Amino acid sequence: MRLLHEGVHSERPPHDRLADPFPADHAAGSALWNGLPEAAFTMPGTSTACPYLEQFFTAPVSQTENTPETASVPAPVYLCGSATSSMDVARALAAHGQLPVWGSVLALSQRSGRGQLGRNWVSPEGNVYAALRLPQSHPFTGTAAAPAVGGLIAEALTHMGFDVHMKWPNDLLRREEQEEGPGWCKVGGILLEERPLPPHRETPAENLLVAGIGLNLVSSPPAALMRAQRAVPAGLLSSATKSNVSPLSVAGLWMRLVSRIFFCYVEEIDAKGKNAWRSLAERHLAFLGQTVLLTDGPDEQERHTGILEGLDDFGGLRLRNRKGTNSFLSGSLRLDRPPMQP
């Protein structure tokens, strides 16, 4: 784990501040660190464009309550203080050659967090605001990228004990009891961004693909701050745990999640062939087999109703009605009637 204790500035003039300074003592007392072993950061021997302090963990992943949890991650995890967004910090690190594939950034809070279609993502302290660098390989290089990432995250969270589903193409939901019966709430979201990176030293120019991942651990946006056309209300991830054990720390949960995402990618997608991502995503697809409404176009005036049959090979949503089955690559999805009993 690497702590960006001096903060981060943009790699481009006028070099705006992207993340505030985050001294080790502040980090150790923050919600990011709560529940982890005592902080013992050291300065690495090499100098970098974005200085950091480093700490290694040797303890195994904890599966029990009230025990610090750590995990083996495939690449460095950077912690930073309040930032414009974790995705901005990830881009700056990557531009300086400091963020390898599967490397990630976890921010204490965000000043300009963004969601789908440029919507503001409310980002107070205590929740997960992370950016994860993805490989430039199938299924992340085409239209299947969003549901593939959503399926990986839902699979990883499910393995960690959270009953989470993916709402196509990039929302994370859980079931909850509501006044009118069983329903759904949104506990997280995913945003993919791909941008070119300039050459760095001996490294040629390449594209940077980052997944921005937000998870509601201790707070969720009030209804007044959500758009009127939202498909489901907001909720907390901790309410989705099967064992009623809340996450002990933001960083601890994130480390376990990255570890599981990478394992699922290697075992469930990379090892099983080209379209293995589709089976994984459909395993966690919300509203599967139910009547749904898909809206698209200006002011969502284009409307399609049908039974949600699954996904196609390109990541499109397959809807069946009296005219047959059609695939759609864009749109906003919601149930067209109250959800059926699970």
C-alpha cells in the first residue's frame, strides 16, 4: 500500500492540485485506515514524480468480525486524501509511469466525483471512491467492457458475503424490504474512462483504461439529490451482507475486493475463453427473466418493454416481446412492474 502523503498535482500545466496532502498520522486516524494494522509507513529508496510512503502487509485476509483485514493485491494500492476524483489521481500516476495494470487509487473523499453521463457523484468520507486500472484486452476493449466489469465486481462482492447484483450496464444493487414489498436499492456504481497517455521515458504512448468504482458503506445520497427518473433508491452495501458484518475499514474492504476481482478475472474470464465474461455477468444480472422498461434518446422518449433474457456477445441487453428478441447497447433500465418474490 502506498500513501500519497504530499498530495498529487496534474501532469499538465497549470499543474492543478488533484489530491490534498495526506500525512501518515492523518491517514492512520481516518476512515480509510480504521480496522487495519497499526500504520508503519516508510519512504521507498527511489524518488518518483508523485512521492509516496509505503507499507507492506503480511497478515492473512480476515474472515471474522473485529479482526483487521488485509489481502494480497496484484499491484500497488495508492491512498490519497480529498481529491477531485480518484480517476483524476489515477491518470496522473499513470502518466508518470507509477500505476501499472491492476493498480488502484482509493480517495478519502471527492470534490468532483462523477457518475454516468457526467452526473455528480456525492462523495463524503467513509465510502469507497476508487479507480482501478484495467488491462487493454478482451472483454475490456469493446462494448462488453461495462457489463464485464460489473459482473466481476458483483462476483467478487458475492464471494465476500455481500448479496449484490448488477443492473445493466454499470450499477450495483441489493434487495431490500420496502413498504410495498421486496424491492431494490443502488449501493454502488461503475464508470469506465479510456484516455491516451503520453510516452513516458522508454514507454511508448498507450491508452489508459480505468474503472471508477463507488460503493456506499456508511452513507448514501438522499432522495432530494438523486434524479427524478432514477430506477431505484440509494442504499448501503453493508445492509447486503449475508453475515451482517459491516466492513471494518474502507482500505481493508478495497484490498480484499481488488484481490477477488483479479482472481475472478484470471479464473473465470481469462482461463475460460472469449465469452466467459457473459456467463459471469448474467449470473449476477438484476431483473433477469422479468418485464423491464428500457428508455433511451433525448429526454428518454424512446421506450422498449420486454422480458430481460440476458446479454449478447457485445454486452448488449436482450429483450423479448411479441415481435421477437432484440439487443440494445444503450439506455436506462428499470422494472416495468413490481419485482417478483425472490
